[in-house]
Amino acid sequence: MKNSWIFPAAALVVGAAGGYLSGKSSPSTGDRAAVENSTRKTRSSNRPDSASNDPGKRGSRAGGTEAIARMPGSSNRIQALLAFYSGLTPGQLEDEARKLDKLPMNERIMASFLLFGRWAEVDPTAAMAFSNTMGMAGGFVRPTILQSWASVDPANAAKYYQANTREFAMMNMMGGGRGPMGGMGPASIIASEWARQDPAAALAWAGTLTTEKSKAMTAVVGEVAKTDPRKAAEMVASMESDDKGDAYRSIAGHYGALDFSAAQTWIRSLPAEDQAEALASAIGGLSNSEPQAAAAQVALMEAGEAKDGAIAEVVEDLARTDPQAAADFLKQQDSKDAQQDAMRSLISTWVVQDSAAALAFANSYAAGDVRDSALQTYIWSNQSAEPNDLIKVAETITDEGDRSRSVGIAAVRWMREDPAAAKAYVEQSTTISNEAKQRIIEGRGWGGGGPGGGRGR
């Protein structure tokens, strides 16, 4: 059974499944025909579509996903869904897609991801056509369809994308930034998948683009750099100067993880203006497996945004195994911006292991943005402390907006555990607005947003 689509698309599962949940899937025949007629078909001429119209075969699938949803064991359900969808024809997959909104939400998330991933491998234009009848929800399903399609037929996925760019407008809006979705615009998805099969062809295609050219080319060299950073570095030579910066950083991250010494040598050959960011990326790669060694390299960097970014990477990685060491490292840094940014990952990890130590570290800072960032994270991450104790901590935050948010979230928790005591506190509080007080007392939550502060990256 071929399941190549599940791993490439894994980073998009939340967005794809979440979008599917937000709308029903009941396409009309007219809409389906209009979309399919506007695209070049890639489905096989010998597709066994007739099976979807066979009453006997429909009967044999009765209750398929519903029965799987009742199976004990999450991994068992996933494996069963893989087997079930892999055995269906494109027509049958469409039938199953219409049933997804009947499943419980948690089962629907994984089922929709697996179904659309499989459908895109065997009949991508039909899967795309179906997504185009889903309204706004279709915009969230398309990343999985596009990535799965590109994993088996990147050339035709690219043709479809370039002929129908407006269908992917939402994906372009979501691209960029850090995290699983960071930089994953439609062209980057195609380029990355294509690079796994034919890097030269992928780079050539990416070079023909306009608005997404730089990101797509970076996706290609980044994919190559995972296993052969030297080859990736050679590929950058064919790129225009304005497109090289992101590519250098992508290569450096992978290079640093594989061979930091060689990465340093390569970085010294880059234009001077690109070296600091590339070095920070290489240190981030090294930090994934050797955070202590990465911390030593950070100490050698010149002050600036590149160093601040490297500090945050090291703190996050080091905190997973030794939060005290991460705290000691962070305390040595002179940059308040770096301390504030890194505090969130440190405290959120540390509070689970030793909340008292995390709070003591936060309070070791003088009143101000860094301490506020630490205390906010402590309050939002602490699931074991008494809510009234968290409120006491929240009331010491200096920034008015941050203090109000933190007191509010602690008060909401308190209402769930001791409504009378929490209500008495909320009514006399001078920190929470009257509107927020009413929401909390009525059990409508806080509604004040997440932790504030921080510059983002």
C-alpha cells in the first residue's frame, strides 16, 4: 500500500482538517463540471469509476468510516483509515468525503486529512474540484491536496497551480513566518516536493515564477540541503542576488545540523551582509542536537538581531532537557529583546517540571518587559497552581494590558473551581474591566486574547 502522501502533507494537517470542519461538503453537479472543464485533467483513463455506482460495493462500504471511528486505539483507527481509503476508487472517495461531517469532530480531523491526501494521489483534479464547492473551507483543504498531488506528479500540479492561482489566494496569505506553515505557500509546496524527485527540474520551474520565485527556489535548495548542503550551496549560484539571502539561511540551518564546522567554513565565503543571519541559522541547526555546543557558539557572535534569534533557538532546545541550564544561559545575555522572546519557551517548559523554580527565575528580574513576559507565560502555562495564587502573581505584572489579561485568565479558571470565591474577587477587582467582569461571572470566558508582549520573529 502506497502512503507517500501522509508524511509530506503532515505539516498541513491542522489547517486542512480545520478548514474542512468549518463548512459542509455538498457540491452541485454544475459547479463540479465548471471547475473540471477549466483545468487540464491528469486522471488515468482506466480509472475504475464504475465501482462507485455498484450497489453491491456501496453496501460493502456501509458504515466504513463510522465503524472505524468506533474502534479502540487511535493508531488502530489511523491504520484502518489508511487501508480503507487506499482501497477506494476516486468516485468512492468522493462519496466518503460527503460523509465526513457526520463523524465526531476529533475523528473528522484525521479522516478528512487522510481522505483528501489519498484522493489527490489518484484523481487530483476531482479533489480540487470538490474543494472548490466548499466555500471558504476549501481554501484550507487545498494545501493537503496540492502537496499530495505534487508528491506524485509535480509537473502537472505546477501546471494546475499556475492556471488557477486565485484558488490558492488564502494559502499565499498564510505563508511566511515560523512554524509548520511558515513559508509554505503553494509554489513552495510544489517546489519542495518536486525537489525530492528532480531538484534540477524543480529549480528550473521555480525560476520561471514571479511573485513566489524566491520562496520556491529557497524551498528547492532547502530540500536538497537536508542531505547534501554542498550541492545545495552550488545551486544557489544560479539564483539572482535578491533571492539568495533566504536560501543561504535555509542551507545554513541544515548544514549546521549535519556538520557545523563545514558550515562555518562555507558561511565565511558568503557576502558579508549575509553571514550573520546564516551563522544564526547554522547555530539553530546545531542546537537541535547539541544545544550546549550551540550556546558556546552564540557567545562568539556579535550583538544584533541575528544573535537574538540564535539565543531564542538555543534556549528553546536547551530547556527541553535542562531548563536550569537554559535559564543560566539566558541570564548571561545582554539583549533585553532576546531575553523577552526566549522567556516564553523557557518558562512554558520549566513550569511543568518545576513551577517553583520557574517562578523564582521570573521574579529574579527587575520589574519591566522581561519579567512581565516571564510571569504571563507562567500563568498561562501553569495547570497545577491554585487560581487564586496565580492571580496574586498576575497582579504584580507592571504592564496594564498584560496584567489585565493575566488576571482575567486566572479568574476564569477560578470560576470553574470555586464560583463563589471567584465571583467575590472579580466583583471587587480594579484590574479587570466591567465588560470582562460580566463575561467571567456569566461563564462566557475571558475573551481578552492570549498572552501579550513579545516582538515575534
